[in-house]
Amino acid sequence: MYEINLSKKVEKELKNLRRSQPKHASQVKEKIDSLAYNPRSQDSKKVITRPEYLRVDSGEYRIFYKVFDNRKEIEIYRVDPRKDAFRW
């Protein structure tokens, strides 16, 4: 099992999301928690512009993260709405 670390930006985004759209926030949180067991799941994709990062979809949101196998850690860098995800 991998340890999950959230960036400050992601923590803030999730807090705002919980207030404005609790349903989406719970979907994103469940997806993040599932990454601890399988960080390279079938639905994860490499980010074309940054191949060291992976992306996974969670409803209307995209989760961007990096896996550190040697430390058994996952760092979540961004959680963006689908419409904004391509800008990264």
C-alpha cells in the first residue's frame, strides 16, 4: 500500500469542492484513496506533456499525481475540473 501526500493546492481545492459540490468531492476523495492500493490502475494515463506524471478521471474532475515506488508514496499535485485539465 502506498502513502498518499496532497499538495497544499490540492488540499485547498478539495476543501472548496466539499463546500460547493459535496458529491464531486466524495468521488474525488474515493478515487484518491483507491490509488493507495493500485497507483497504476487500468484507467490511469500518462500526461503527454509531463510523462513522469499520471492522470486519472473522477467524474468531472482530473487527478494528476506522481508515483514514487522506492518510497511507496504517491504525491497528488493537482485536482482540476475537466474543462481546465488540458491547460497543465
